[in-house]
Amino acid sequence: MAAGGCGAGGGSATGPAATSSQPAASTTPSATTWQKWNLTPLPAPPKPPADRPVKLSATGTVPVFEHVPTSQKVVFITIDDGAEKDPKFIEMMRDLKIPITMFLMNDAIKSDYGYFKPLQAMGNRIQNHTLHHPAMNTIPLARQKEEVCGDQKILTQQYGTAPLLFRPPYGAYNSDTKTAVGECGPRAIVRWQESMQITTLRYQESNKKLRPGDIILAHFRGPKELKGTTMTEMFGNLLKRIQKQGFTVARLEDYIQPPAG
């Protein structure tokens, strides 16, 4: 199982499973805008393939994936939990228009659900990360269902769309987790290949290199957890690591085909 995982329901939710608010047409950020954040521009992501490589089914056992099969030099940034609510990060995302996927845990976000709505309005999807962040493989099926279904219900109510994806805390799951996820609404379990620390990436693969289609884990964390580093500084460090290896950032959901119907 993957290391470096973060520290995230009862009742199922209904509603649109795959989409959130879509961003309005916007211009490409200028070099000056990137310089504001002490960065140089990342290449614009390529057009996603018309035939989306990850295809999800409305029924059956949910799949588990941590990598998207693609030859495009793209990686996907996922940000977990939601404890840090830095307004400068929203400003950064508005400026740079980097696509992210948010796996939100209710205990971390309930103090301010509204913080994440501007990020969602930019086209960034909100996904399920449990109510209280237990290691799922250490609790019984009934408790796992409470964690997943409970978060699903709250996120659907707060943000208007039902999460399509689930991330298990710490990357830990078992067969009961697959059952709970499938019964609560999400149609896939998403793990990761790399995790962002304060200035460096932690790799799962021994060659310590990004590959096309890798999913990267980061967190909504601030100076208290990052030894004085702000979230925007951490995120800038992540973009530099991605750029140094010749990659750009695409939106994970653009490579996933949700269930029909």
C-alpha cells in the first residue's frame, strides 16, 4: 500500500455523479501572472482524448486506480482533506488556472464549507474522502459505509453534485471498502503514485520519476503542518517539480468516462 497518505459517511446520495460547475472561458495566464507566484509558465495541457481511457460502470465492483493510461505528458494533482483554508490559494488558482481534484473530508471542511466553492466554480471537482479519516481496512463494513455514505451525503448537499470518486485515507482499503464505496455512490477508488511533501515529491516507484498519467497526492495544509511554508509555496514547489520533468497538469476527470445514464 502507498505511504504518505493524508489524514476523511450513513445514507446514500443521489444526483449528478460526474460534474460540477464548469469554468467560464478564460485566457491563458500571462508570464507576468506566473511571475507573481515566482513561477514560469507551465505548458497548456493537451486536449483530452475523445475516448477517455478510464471507463467506469454503474454496477459491479468498483475499480481501484492510481495511474491513468495515457501517452500524453500530463500528470494529475489531487488535494486531500481540507483543513487549511488559505484565501491566497484561491487567488493562486484563479491566476494560474491549474486543474485540481479535491478529496474532501467532512471533519476538516465543516468549519467553512464555503471556502471550497470558488475552487469548485473554476471547474475543480469535489470528491469523497470519508467523514472522519479512519484507516478503512481497520474498521468493519458497517462503519465503512457510515464514513463513505455520510461524506457523500454532505458533499452532495453542500456542493450540488454527488462525488464520482473515493479516496481512502492513507490509501488503505480492503474488500469491504469496495463494497461500501459501491453502495454509497462513488464508482472508483483513487490512490496515487507520488505525494508532495514541503519541497519534494515522494515516489512509489523506485526510479523516482514522473510517468505520463501519474496521480499526485497533495494536501490542504498550511505553515503549522508545513514547517512555516504556506500552502501556495508548497503548491508552487510542486509545479516546479512537475515542470522540471517536462510535464504539465491536466484535469483527472477529463480522462474518466462516468457511467452512462
